[in-house]
Amino acid sequence: MTALEALGERLLPRPEGKCLLGLSGGADSVGLLHLLLPLREEGSISLEAIHVNHGLRGEASDGDEAFVRELCERQRIRLHTVSLDLRGKKDENSARTARYAAYRQVLAAEGIPTLILAHQREDQAETFLMRLLRGAGPEGLGGMRAAEERNGYTLLRPMLDISGRELRDALREAGISWREDGSNRDGAYLRNRIRMELIPLMEQTAPGAAGRIARTAGLIALENDAMAAEAERALAACREGEELNAEKLSALPQAVRTRALRRWWRIRGPVLEERELSYEQTGRLEGLTASPRGTIINLPGGWRARREKETIRLMDPASRTKNNRPKRKGDPHD
């Protein structure tokens, strides 16, 4: 058994049916493509690929696209190419948001139910550390999931238990080439500094650190699932129509209470690019459980929350009157 074949046995979950692979041309996505080819040959998956050209590296970006195009032609894989216009934005978040929008567009247009991405073990460790440094709580530290349901499609990351080093070693053994993205060495990006500086220092101090960090993220994710279910039950018990009973909320354990409030915001609040409340915003919303009637706090998107006599109420910008009270049925301002 070759090294690539051995890695193919470790894909988890194993994709099935019609799938779209995100193919950048880098070692990870090229490696995943070759790990998926045996599944295509045995008939368990129907595989197409998508390459997103961000246009941030000029000729190098075009070279990546040409490499991917030739690879897909050689492997008889239908390729979808998308060129992005980021309007001068070069930050990682803008590129990621535009890339996922391109994925969703192709998935919907082609009726493909599953997207496969080539994130591996070191990516998981980098994500954990990046979120930790930015102050994320347990919900953020759960990291990336091997399988998750998004709006309208399933997202799979079957290589989270495979390290980038062993994948590259297997590609070299098989004589398979890939493209190197020079921007991955740009120290302006936090993720790159974590990859190039922090993780090597941690590995030098405690060999195997990246693998243990990735495993910790997975364990946190499992506990997040249990806590999310508990918060959902708590939210249902506290709801009074579109409002929340403040006394019932205050009686909950803090960890459950904060999750229930963030879940309430995701259900009732505005559709924003950043849907999650920050730590500080969640704390202010939670503080309304002990605030006097009439207390109002500001929230993203022009929304506010107001403490009523026994409940907490969300107010969208259009629902507020001049004195900041929410409009109610029969209100003379209606």
C-alpha cells in the first residue's frame, strides 16, 4: 500500500454522492483530489471541482488557475472557475467571504449537495490559536467540523486528522506536484505568523503540540454540541412570544444563559455578515436580566434591547418610536 493509499483510508467522513471539491492548486487540495480519485473510480462519489481566482497575486494567481485546469483535464474532472473582484480588499476575511459565496453559487446552480474542502490538522490548530488570541469562547474554540450542515448544502472536511507534512510526503513519494502560494508566507496575516512562528516554537517546546491542539478543538466541539442542545431547551423555556422572561433567564447557569441569548439573537436579530454577538455585547444583553425597567442597550445593525417589566425585548430600527419604546399593538404611535 502506498502512502497516499494509506491516507485515503483515513478520510473521515468518507464522501458519498455528488460532490464539489474546492481546488486551489496547493498541496492540501491537490492531495485531497488524489485521495478522492479511488472513491470516484469505485463509483461511490461523482466529483467536480471549483477553483476560485482571487486575483491578488497577478500572474501567480493565473498560473494557479492554469495548473488546476490542466490537472482536472488530465483526471477527467469537470472544473468550475470563478474570478473574484475584491474591490481592493486584501484581508483574509474578505477573500474567504467571497470564496464561500462563489462555492454556494456553483453548488446551487449545479444542484450539488456536498462541498469538500482540504483543511487538515495544522489548519485546525492554526484556527484554534487564531481564535484564542482574538478572545473567542468555547463556541469559537471548537474549531472546524469534519461535517456540518450549511444553508442548502453539506460541508465536509475529511482530512482534519491528517497532517500537512505526511500529506506532502505522500505526494512527493507519488511524484505529484502542486503550487505554492507565496502569500502564505506574508507576515501581515495573523494566520501566517501563527503558522511560521508560533506553532514551530510550540513544537520545539512540546513536540506534537499542533496535533494535540487540533484534538482539543475536536473535544471542545463535542461539548459545544451538548451545551447547544441545553441552551436550546433553556431558550424555549424562557420565551414569551418574541420576548424572554428575565427572571427565568437569570436563574440559568451563566454558560447556558449566554448561549441561549446568542441563539435568540441569531433567530430574532438582523441578517449581518457577522451574526455573532461579541463577548462585550453578550455581556450587556445578559445584564438586562438585573436592570431596571426601561433600560436600553445598543446592538449591531441599529438594533436595541430593552428591559420591560418582566421580559427582555429586541427592537429593530423600524420598530422604535421617538422615546425609544418599542411599538406595541394599540400604541397611539401606530
